[in-house]
Amino acid sequence: MGPDAGTHEHVDGEPDGGGGLARTAAGAFGWSFLNTAMSRFGTLLVGVLLARILGPGEFGTFAVAMVALLAVLSFNELGVSLAVVRWERDPRTVLGTVNAISTAGSLLLFAAMFVTAEPVARALGAPDAAGIIRLMSVSVVFSGMVAGPAALLQRQFRQRRRFVIDQCVTWSGTALSLGLALGGAGAWSLAWGRVVATLVGVVLFVHATRPYRWQVDRTLVGPLLRFGLPLAGASIVVFAVAYVEQVAVGALLGATSLGYFVLAFNLASWPLNMFSQPLRSVAPAVFSRLQGDPRRLADSFTLLLRVVAVVTLPVCLVGAAAADDVVRFVYGDEWGPASDPFAVLVLATSVRIFLELSYDLLVVLRATGRLLTVQLVWLAALAPAVWLAARREGIVGVALAELAVVLVVVLPCYLGLLRRHGIPLAPLGGAVVLPTFVAAAAAGVTVLVAAELSSPFVTSLAAGALCLAAIGGVLLLRPDLLRQAKGLRATPAPGADVAEAVDA
């Protein structure tokens, strides 16, 4: 498959140096953002319809199966796919071995998931979910087969091709799920949609990166596993951190409460998925090419944080202020109990955006061991906190426990790691101070406006307008941000790189 049109690549599919990197990274981010925007809009729209059709009980049953699936997907390719992104030579020389390792690992985990479906479903408070878990375990194999090809597209900044693949996957799965749900299939409709979507993804990823092969190079297996297994271990802990509260809610409060909590969690994660994920699809490849120049690496990281903060902080803080009206307008009064945990979780999301971007940078800086330590500390603090909170305060208490641990325990750990690896903290603080202040002011106005309005629809519209006004206000106060954004699209002089293109 030849390179995507509009990119500058060598014969091995790599973008050229200097101006080519800046040009290609900027184009990749644009396609990635469009991809994420369309995918998240489609997922949100279909999710709203499915939530209204299924109700909290059926939605919670599917959530149990989804937790089990995501637990396995967090490490099914044994962490080796990221080696394709970081490989210093032609990535195709390692791709066959990566495909073989990730597929073999996924087959083993599929068997384990299939066998343990019943006890897992009982432990999570939804025994009826065992069959759904078994069905969804098939997608573990499909995901493992294409971990390498997906990483290759990321390495080559081929987000245009990834856009086509992801849209086909998203809409094929959601259309099938919606059709089955309308036909009365209940939680099974979501499971079948997931499996069919991942199968479509296999076909498209293999076609985009052909020839697809399993070709084990024994000299690479050891280095790949030494690189990947610590990341896989960290990914398991990252999953546990992200989903231990859902496990606690399901086990202690039942599937219906889990349905409320998962809906709140998914809605609160929307800013993270919408705005942070496009940058994360490009950031590791950019960071890896700048790791030889610490100053420019730090400047690039600060720029990415600033861009994300301008948009996501107003969305998160205003969303928290209008939580009840937003949930009731979007999902209906039946889902009202999800509004309070959503208000808390969306505040935690505003911090998680910074943590995930920092995680990508620290991986490139080979701090995987220390990252694993931080994740273990996070889990050690979060697990007992959410378990106790679920027993005493219900789903709102679980959300509050997550926010407290993120602010008091995890954020200081990440800041310490960044400083240890040469990233100055003062510029990072400067990047978020103004967006935080303006977003907090907009959230305060939102609270006052919501108190005067009785319609969730009107209040949600007003909150959206205030959010846009906050973003515009930051850009007016800091017009240099627009200049930096334009710098991402500019073509630097030969020998320049991303950091030079966006220096303020």
C-alpha cells in the first residue's frame, strides 16, 4: 500500500525529517480530530438511543460484560505494538513478529475469558451477563490480530486511512446494535455490534497494511517482550485504576446502579475522548522524534497541554455545573440518578487529560518502570477508597473518592516524574492557569443561569453557549495561541521541527 496522499514519506513509509515532520504531524492531528469527532458523535447519538431503549438494568448488564472485555483488552497484545511506533529502523522489519506475539497472546486470553465468564459475571453482580461475556470474548482475538497494523498507521501518521477504518468500524457496529435493540435483543444487541465491528476492523486494517504476515524473528522476541511486558503490566494496572470503581459498584450495588454509574462515566469521559485522544494519536510519534532535544521536547509537550486545556477545561467545568439538566435532557428523566456522579467524574476528567498526555511522554522517555510504580500507588489508594465509598455513599461517593485520589495522590506523582525527567513545571502551570480561571467563571455563571431556568433543554443550550464564550474569551486574552495553532499548519524551513514551528 502506497503512502496516503498529502504526506511526505521515505520509501519505508516514514515521514521525512524537519519540515516534513511538522507538516505531517499537523495533518495527522487534523484527520485524527475529525475521526474522533465523528466517531464520538455517532457513539453518543446511538448511545443515547440505546440507553433510552434498554433502560438502566439492561445497560448495566452489558456494562458488566464490557468491564470484563476491557480488562482483557488492556493487555491482550502484551504491550509489543508500541514497539512499532518507537522502532528506530523500518517498522515493517518487526511487524511480523509483533503480529505473531499479539495474536498468540490474544488467543490464550480469549480461552481464559470464555472459561471464566460465569464466575466473573457473578462477581460483578450480573449472573445473566455470562453469555454476553463469552460472545464478546471473540473480539479479543480480532483486536490482537490488528494491534500491529494499527500501530503502523500511527507510526506513519496515516490518520486519513485510520479515519476511514474507524468510521466503518463505528457505524457498522452501532447500526447493528441499534437495529437489534429495536428488535428486542436487549443487552445482546450491544455485544453483537461490538463483535461485528471488530471483525470489520480486522478486514480493513489488514488491507491497509498488506502484506499482513506472522513471521517470527527469534532475535526480536526477547527484546520485544522486554519492552512490551512492563507496558502490559502497566496497562493492567491502568485498567484497574480506570474500572475498579465500576467493579465495586457492580459487586456491591448491582447491575442497575452500575448502569447509572457507567452512563455517568462514559458521558464524563467525552471531553477526554473528543479532544485528548486525537492529540494522543499523534503525540507519541512526535515525542519519539524529539527525545534527543530535551528543550524542544518540553516546549512541544507544553504546547500540546495548552491546546487541550483551552478547550477541555471549559467543557468539563461548565458540564459539571449543568450536570442534572444535561443528563435529563440527553437521556431522559429515567437517568436522573446519573447526574450527580457525572458532575464529579467530569471534574476528574479535566485532570485525567493531563495525566494521559504525561503518560505518553514518559513512555517515550523510557520511564515505564516508574510509571508502573505510580499506577500501583494509584490503585492502592483508589481501590479501598471506592469500595468503602460504595458501601457508605453509593455511586456519588464512588465518584468523589476517585476525584480525591486523583488530586491528592496521583497528580503530585506525575508532576514529580515530569520534573525528574527534565520537564520544567512552571510553563505547565502557566499553560493551564488562564483556561482554569475563565472556565471556573463560566461554571459559576452556569449555576446562576440554571437556577433561573426550568427547562433542561434551555439550560443545556445556555451551558453550551457559555462554554463556547469561555473558549473564545481565552483566545481573546491570549491571541498568541491562535498564532501557535497556525504554526502547526505552517511549513517550516528545512531543518526545522515541530517545536520550532510553534515557538511562541
